[in-house]
Amino acid sequence: MELITAIVLTLMLAVLIHFGFQAWKKRMLSKMMARHMKPGLFTLNEYEEYARKHLPRHIFSYFTDGAGDQSTMRRNKAAFNRYYLQQRVLTDIGTPDLSTTVLGNKVAIPLGFSPVLRKNWAWKKGDLCSAEAAGKHGICDVVPVYSESSMEEIAACNPQGLRWLQIYICKDESIMAALVRRAEAAGYKAIVVSIDCHWKRFVYSDWKNMIFKYLIKTSHGNFNGENFIKAYSQNVAERASWKSITRLTQMTKLPIVVKGVMSADDAVLAAQCGVKGVIVSNHGGRMMESLPASIEVLNEVVTAVRDKLEVYIDGGVRSGTDIIKALALGAKACFIGRPVLYGLCFKGEEGVSQILSLLREDLERVMLCTGCASVTGITPSVIRDRHAPRSSSNVDCKCFLSPASHE
Ligand SMILES: Cc1cc2nc3c(=O)[nH]c(=O)nc-3n(C[C@H](O)[C@H](O)[C@H](O)COP(=O)(O)O)c2cc1C
């Protein structure tokens, strides 16, 4: 009898030890995975795909679609493929320094958020969530004047962060001046004026989905809660000239950045008006079809105005590889639009943070592979233009040789 009890007890102990060990193994494994696996999805395309599956069709189309035959929108992304990266080996660099400055303010990565409205269609209080993510990651947040929350509410969410306010040229310049005063008081560090909006823009899906039905239900913090159609049509000038930009530069001590420049000629005019920066942008292909991609005109703009102002770019930037290519072509920083909406749709602030971590890690990896220890080290020699194969004579090798190897 005692023997049987002993056998049963031993068996029970063995079973207990077995299952205890299995549970411990499982816990350790999931801990290790949590440490080494990235939260969220793996590429920006996957976030877009998630948004496609989860957002109502009219919202996803509003976010994603481009004007006309959508050729500009598609080209923005595809044109980055014109450039290859120049791999470098045995460069003996540690963790690259990703920080840089924009208009004299330090940012953790050469990346910022383009102004994008309707963020609350992607996630409740989306503009506040994206402001928080921008603050956490130390990047520049360009806040659209037609955001759902007011510029003061957004500033309160990211009080220490770098914020620029994006406006349009107004019919009544006293309205523009009042917005600028508010931005100054709320600690915004620059005014971005978008100059590429056309009244007659045609996005097929917006008409098909009767998007105006939804736009009249929106409300805007900077315009006493007015709906978009009313707030936009009452305020934004249908016709304007560079004289308005000159007047804007005289209205404030804040630096002015012009968004929507797509040629060297316009960049030169912007510089003559006294602006401090231009964003090479075709509005993500939302205004016109058959335009070149932003990346295709970047270098001509940089060449024309590099001594006079800072040049930034948006349109189709989706990876660290894209960022390094733009910087190699002379951009001071890149901005992203739609990916912020897709990140919001995935998980609000956390989703946007995941997108920023992804881009940050990707840029760091690409800088290591191309031998760039810092953002200032990203020079044209980092890329090869498929259409113009480069000779190897312009490669600067000395910087990678350790002092010992010089001896
Ligand atoms: C849904 C949506 C709303 C936008 N709203 C604005 C805006 O209010 N002001 C502006 O200057 N640009 C606006 N843009 C354009 C972006 O600032 C930016 O130029 C463009 O999205 C960059 O391209 P990407 O989306 O490929 O990154 C908007 C873009 C999208 C997709």
C-alpha cells in the first residue's frame, strides 16, 4: 500500500515538475520574444494595408488617392527607385548620429510630419495623438491650420516639442496675421505656407464617395468649430501672388517656409521673398496628375537655392532608404504625410510611434551600411543614379581610414 502511495506521489511530482518546467519555458520564451521582437507591423506598406482593411472605404480613399489618374501620387514613391545606395564596408563606425537641425532647432531624426488634416477620421483626437508621438520622438510636427483641434490644444499636448503651423494665403490678410499671432503665442517656431492648393483639384474617389457630405460634418478648432467647406471657402484666397509671401515675412519674426515648390525658378522667387525654407512637395499627388515626383526635382531646387535657405521634401517617403536618398540629394530633412494616418488607424499615438521607430531603425541601419556616421556625412557619394553611372574617382576614402592605417 505504501509502495503504491509512493509511486503515485512520485508520478504526481514528476507531472508537476514537467508542467511547471513547460510553463516556465513558455514564460521565458515570450519574455525573450517581447525583448527582441518589434511591436506592431514591419513596414509602412503593412500599416497602409491595415488601414485599407479597417477604415471605411470613403475614408481610406480620401487619405490615399491622388488627383486625376493618380500618376503623381504613384510616381512619388516609384521615383526613389531611380537611385541605388552605395554600400561601404569596413568603415568601423559605431551607432550613427541621426540628429540634425531644422531652422536652427535640434531634431532627433531628419524627419517630420507634413501637415495632414482629418486625423480624427483615422483615430479619435488623432491630431493630439500624432503631436504626442512627434514630441516623444523629438521630431518636427507641422500642424495644419484646418486641424480638428486648435493649435493651442495641440501645443499643450507637445509643449516642449518643435511645432510649425501650416497656413494658407488668406483673402483677408488680417485673418492670416491673427493666425500668425496665435502661433507665436503658442510657441510655434515657424509658419509654413502651402501655396499649391487648387480649387479645381479633381480626385475621382472624392466625387464618387460624395466626400463633401462628410466634410460639412467636420469642425475646426482654429475657426470656432466651423465645418471645413465653410472655413476654407471663407478664408483661403482663390488667387494670390508672391507679394503675399513677402507681406507674410514682414508680419512676423518667425521664419517662413513655403510648401509646394516644384521648380528651381519658384524656389529662387521664394528666396527673394525672404523665406527661410522650402518644402519640395506636390501635395502627395493630391492636387495634380502628371507632375514629376518630389524626389525628381529636389536636386534642381537644392542647386538653385542651397546657399539661401533650407530645402526639405515630402511625397512618397516610406523608408530609411528613401530618407538617405533625399538627404544625399541635398534635402535638410524629409516629411511624411499619409503614413501618420495609417499609424493612427493602427493604434493611435502608439501606432504613430511605431512608424517613427521603424523609420528611425531603418535609417540607422542604412547609414551603417553606407558608412555614414552622422547626418552631415550623408553626401551625394552615398547614392548612384541609375541613369548616370558615376565614376569612382569622387569617392572620399580617407575618412574611413583609422589614424593607425595612415601611418
Ligand atoms: C489626407 C491628407 C490631408 C492633407 N492635408 C493637408 C493640409 O491640410 N495642408 C497641406 O499643406 N498639405 C496637406 N496634405 C499634403 C501633405 O502635407 C503632404 O504634402 C503629402 O501627404 C506628402 O506625401 P505622402 O503622403 O506621400 O507622405 C494632406 C495630405 C493628405 C493625405
